[in-house]
Amino acid sequence: MYSTFSHTFNSDTEGNKKFFLTFVKTAKEPTFEGKINDDKTVKKFQMKKDEAGDWKIQQEGLPTWVGDLEKSFADQIEERAAR
């Protein structure tokens, strides 16, 4: 089932970045909190399933390159859930 995991994702503009995805046990619906540590800041966001059942980033104002990785995040969540 879901858990906390880390994975290195490749951004076309930022190179390899390690993200940590944590299943939020207290949420009413399946939710993951994503976190990336870079040299200057810690960026956080949440992912939830939309009406179609696809994992989507919930926050606005994230760098474009983080949004570009949304499908990769969703694929890793589903891959881990299938284990």
C-alpha cells in the first residue's frame, strides 16, 4: 500500500532532483505530500486524485518544472501502490 518513499526525478530544465512523497494518513481522501530540498529552499505540495481518478498537484505557485513532473509523480505513486 502507500507509504513514504523517495525517488529521483529528472526535470528537463533542472536535472535530477530527489523528491520525498509521504502518504497523509489523516486526510479524508488519499493524499500525498511532496517535498523537495534544493540548495536554498524546501518546496512542499500535495497531490490528490481528481474526479477522473488521476493524481494531480493541488498547489499553485510552484515552479513550472515541478508541475511538469506531475505525471512522473503520479506514475511512481501508482507503481508503489501496486506492490
